[in-house]
Amino acid sequence: MEKERIRSIIESLLFISGEPLSLERIVAVIEGVDKNELREAIDELAQEYLSQGRGIRIAEVAGGFQIETAKENAEYIARLIKTRPIRLTKPSLETIAIIAYRQPVTRQEIEHIRGVDSSGVIQTLLEYGFVQIMGRKDVPGRPLIYGTSKRFLEFFRLNSLADLPSLEEFFVQAEAAQAQGQNLFNGRYQEPVGAAENSAPAPESAQTSEPPASSSEPDQQDSEAPEPKTKSEKTP
């Protein structure tokens, strides 16, 4: 098969796919083409988009490849599709960082590090799909244990957990990712304009056998909201 034909097929597959496509998946779909040849074609396409200043890019994330918009165009895409990027608040970032770097981890372990009840924040992260339930810890009460998901890798532009930066760099990258608006091309990380500013997530205790917390920390949309005065929150 000619190289240009291979490039054309790969471009179509990446365009239509709603999630990153692994190289193995692309090999299985195209058939009869060497894996190294396909990887070379993907790299050439990615370099072509970048060097020509195109409005789309090919990114390698979550163990696969996907087409995304150029980050510098996020403002204009948001105007067109009238959405807003998901905004992770400081409590959410703290919680997801603890889960990412210490997984598998229980809610009690997260709260021990943060110093505040985190059931509401965890529920929000579950709804966004950034964390997932990995099972139950083999201790009395058998509390749920949490870990990050494939969507977490996609959102934070990581190919695998081995690519996690230092904790300080993680927060810097997270803020930058939100400022640029991740993956506006397919709208997977956006909320419709006019969506409720605050949701009322169900406490984890309503879904599990873990004892309920006395109060649930709100996951406020405004990341500049004042810190709670009753308890000080500690970054992980």
C-alpha cells in the first residue's frame, strides 16, 4: 500500500475516533501494513500538522493517538460551540493529585492527607470520569479504593502514569491545561454554557458501606473562592 494512502487512512481513523487509538488497534484495522511503517506515517502526519501551523494536531496520549485542536485556537472554538472547559477547583486538584500519586487509595487516606472531608470532591471526580473505583481494601469495613482513569491520562496529556511529573510540575501543568481548554475539538471536556454552577453530588456513603462523613466539602466552580475558615486544607 502506498505511503500517501496509508496516511490518508490513518487521518480518517483518528478523525472519526472518539478516543485515542492505540497503534495495535490501527494495525488491526488497516491490516497488511507493518507496524513500524504505520508509526512512521503517524509521526510524519504529526510533524506536518505542526510545521505547517495547521489548526489540528496529532497527540500521543493514554497509550494511543488522537486528533486535537491547536491549543492557541481554543478561544475561538469555544465561541463557536458555546461551551466552557471543565474547571477543576483547588480541592479537586489536590484530591486528584493524591489519588494519582498514591493510588490505590481510600477516601479515609485522602482525608487524612487533606485534613477535610473529601466525599463530595471524589464524587465530582467520579462524575467527570477522571477517577474510578478500583475495588475494596482488605481491611475492616472494606472501604472503596480509588485510582485514576484513562480519561485522566487524556485530560492531562499523559501517555501513561509513568509520565507523571513532579507534584509541583503537575499543578503547573494542570493550570495551564485548563487555561488553554483541553480537547475542544470533540467537546469531551466541556460543559454547556448555562450549566449549573454547582451540583449537589451524592455523598459516597449513599453508595457504599463506608460510614458517612459529618459534612461534605463543596467542589466550588470558582477556584478563587475563599478557603474554609473552620479547617485549613493541606496540599498533598
